Amino acid sequence: QKTLMKALTVVREERIDEVETFAEGMRSKKSHTKSILLAALFMAIIGAGIGYKPFLAFQEEQQLYDKIAQIKNGDKALMIETIWSLDQLNQEQQKIISVGLRREIITFYRDRIRSVFRPKEGLYDYPQAQTLLSQAKNHYPDSVALSTIEDQVKEQRDRLMNSLISLYKRYFNAKKLVKTANGEDLTTVIPLIKRVDPKHYLLKDKALSDLYLSESEKLIAVPAKYENVEEKIEIEPAHTVWRTGPSNKAKVITDRDLVIAQALGLPKTARAGQCYNEFYKEAMFETKTEKLLKTAASEEITTSEPEFEWVEDKVLVKEASEKFVEVPAEYKILKEEILESPAYTTWKKGRGLNEQIDNATGEIMCLVEVPAKYTTLEKRVLKSAATIKKVEIPAEYKTIRVKKLVKTSAESRKPIEAEYQTVSRRVKTSDARVSWSLAGMSGEGDATGRTYCLADVPAKYKTITKRVVKAPASIRKVAVPATFKTVRMKKLQTPAQEKRIPVPAKHKIVPKHSKVSDAHQEWRQVLCETNTTRDLVLQIQRSLEKAGYNPGPVDGVLGHATMSAADAFQRKNNLPTGGLTIQTLEKLGIKLGG
């Protein structure tokens, strides 16, 4: 935005170097100049519109910081006005005020709370204190100081309510219903309870209304006595005002003009009767000569075309690869003799000296050896298993004619020196300023003719006649005599008596669970999966069966029937239940590892 604003500057000497370079380039071109200038003007207008809102926001933010500075310097009226208008600001402005005046705002609310609720000084407006505290905590929810104030206020309120409730009960029991001279009655306590807690339950106490109705005395109001007295009252306090001249008929300065004048140097601590004159000093300028860049340094660049030639090149058409080929398994034939019947000896009929003679028949028997019989079998056995063989496929190439770069494109740079021009500029050396000096004394700059004087305004009084109480109204008790009436009623002749007739007791046997010991937690040695074997379960089942309990099938499996039998055994022998404990095994006569 600043660059565009500078581009539109009418005074040539105030243009920046980049704009001069741009203008020089524009002069060298004879086409599109008007279009480009219109486009620049259009962009400048858009930029000014976009930047206007941030400029206003910056101005408002600066005013907030000035207001914070004034409040920190002791402007209490401005602080009160700022706090009451805080909710009308946007979120960002509220944040600036809340952070900048954190201590001052918290102190303000603390003093306001103390001004409405301080029981020791007769201030009992607790609801208003709660409202102020809620407003403060809305701005500073994390404030430790506000939390401390809240605790103190609640503590004072609790002590006060305890005291008031105690007085209420004492006066209620003593039936002090009407106003007394020393103030020790319910007419003093009830308004205080209502002021501290308008919704307190004692304000709706039915017993109090019943007590008023049951009183046997008549209350007669005695009117107050009055007299007329004259009193001089102040209707307007003495104060000071700023006027446009020393005369009492001079015009009173408005608050807005006074704030502006004090911001420009009018003393805030002036004494009544003093006058101050306004002086204006114009801004100071001087002319300076500067050497400004006219044309920036640059380079002249020339380039050359790249050179190519045709060459034959071997181009890969198909990359080298691999394939897998299956190699079948190889077998061989083996021959093997299988024993069909083993060799044995037998007796056969024979003859000769070496043969045995049967004494019974006279036959000759010969012991003959019969050889073993074999059968030849052929079987096919694996010689080498089936495998997968990897076969490499060579790459395929093709010769083609291509254009090859012989010489790359090149550039050459020739430096062009910068051009400068000498210009005269008018530079501000000091800003214009307004100052105020005591009347009769010289000031800085020229007098504007404006004079402000602080004048005393005396207090105004008025004599009034008012009617005052000479004797306050009171309540006088008058006894109301009892009223009697003859009525027919039942009179007790024989009082009710108690006659006792014995009724024989009936009994029934019912189960009753009585606690013989408290619940407790303890650790016991039990069987787990690690040390529970089939043999051990068999021992447990046999021991339970021997002891007269049915463990189910004796199969070495720890099932439901076995656990039920173990539970019954434990209860019978007053042993801990809930699992197979080491103590249960010992009672059954089983030893682990035995």
C-alpha cells in the first residue's frame, strides 16, 4: 500500500527509487502506457480501501492505550466510565482494557463491594456485593485476589447470619414481637435478615405468624408528634470551573474541550484564579540535497544456441531376465530277495547206516535238511528328487540413430553501471505543537488568543422548613379480657385402664444366620495348574471316596463332582473353602512330592 501511495505522489522529489525506475521504463515504451497507469491507479484505490479499516482499528487501539495511561495517572472519573462501558466494546478491545487495567479494575470492584457489605459498619447489602463480585470474576476468572475477597465476604455473611438467627430465636422464644426502646425485638432482626438474604426460610416462618395470632394482648398505635424547624442546607457544593476568561460571566469550558486542552499541556493542578494562554508553534522544515538512484545497476545477457550431431546408439529393447525350469525326479530299479520260508530239518524214509531204525516198525528214517526259499522282488527307488533350475535370459538390444548434444547453450553477461541524480528534498525537523503558559508569561510559538481561567464557584445554600419527629410513634399494649361461654361437654368419670391377658407364645424352628466372625482377607497355599498332576488328582479322589464323599469317576480329572466333594469335606472339618488348599490335602493324608 505504501509503495502504491508513493507511486501516486505528485511531488517528484518524494518518489522512491523503484518508482523512478518504473517511470523510466514506462517512458521508453510507447505502447500500453495509458493502460498500465490506469491499472496502477485502480490498484492504488483498492489498496487504500483495504487499508482504511486496519487504519481505523489502529486509531481506536491507540485511543484505548491513551485512556489506560490517563487512568493509571489517577483519573478516577474516566476509570468509572471505562468500567461501566466495558461490555459495549468488542472482544479485542475488552482484552486490551482488562490486561492494561487489571490491578485498577480489581481494586475498584473491591472498594465497591466493601461500600455495600461491611457488617461491622452497618452495611448489609449482600446480594449487591454478590452481583459486583460476579461482574469482576466475569472479567478475571483466574484472579486470586477476587477469590480471596469472595471467601472473606462469604465468611462475614455466615457470621452475620448465625448471629441474626441466634437473635431471632431468642426474641421469638421471649415473644418480643413489637418494637422496643432498646431495639431488642423481632422488628429489628427480620429486616436485617431480609436485606442479607431475601429468600431466607425464616422470612416464611409459619410459627411466627401463629405467634402473632395467639397473643392475648391488643396493640394500639400511638401516633408520633412533630414540630417544624428551619434548616439551612447546601444545594450545590463549592467547586471550581474553567472559563474562557477571568470574568465570572465568561463562558464555561465544556468537558470535551477541557480534556483536549489538558492533553495538549493545560495543567491539571492549577489553582483557582490562574489563567493560561494557548500558544501554537508551526512545524519546522529544512531543505536537504540527496543523491538518488536514477537507473539501477544491471547486466546485459546474451545466449548461444546448443549444437547437436547424429550418432548410432545401442538401445536396450528388452532387459535381461530369468526363468525357472522344472527338472523331473530320477529313479532306479533295485532287486531284493525276500525270505519266503526259512530252512528247516525233517525226517524222511530212507536207508543206509546213518539212518535211524524205528524199533516199532523196522522202517529206516533219515533226518534231511530242507533249504530256505527266497523270492526276488524289484522296487523303484528315488535316485534324485525333482528340482527347479534357474535359467538366465540375455538382454536384447537394438541399434538406432539419435541426436546427441555436442555443445550446450551458453550465456555471456555484460555489467551496466547504475545512474544517479541529485535532488533537493524538504525534510520536517520538528512537528507542530500546542502549549499552554501562565498568563503574563511568554510561550513557545505564537499566541492563538485562547485563554482558560480556573474560577471558584461558591457553594449554594437554601433555607427550608421541615417537619421533624418530636416524639416517635410507639405501640401500647392493652390487655384483652377473657371471654367465657357455657357449653355442654363430656366429663371423664373413669379413666382408661390397661388390662393384660396372657397369650401363650408360639414357637417355630427357623434357620438363622448369625455372624460369628468378621469378613477378612488372607493368603492360603492352594493347588494351581503347575503342581496339579493326574496322579495327584487320583490320590485326592481316592482319599475323598475313602472318607465317605462321592468325587464322581476316579479318572484323574478335577471336575465339578470332585470339587463339590472337596468343598463338603472342608466344611465338615472346618477347613478354609474356595479351592483345594494344602491344608485340605494334609487333612486327607496327601503330601505333595511324597
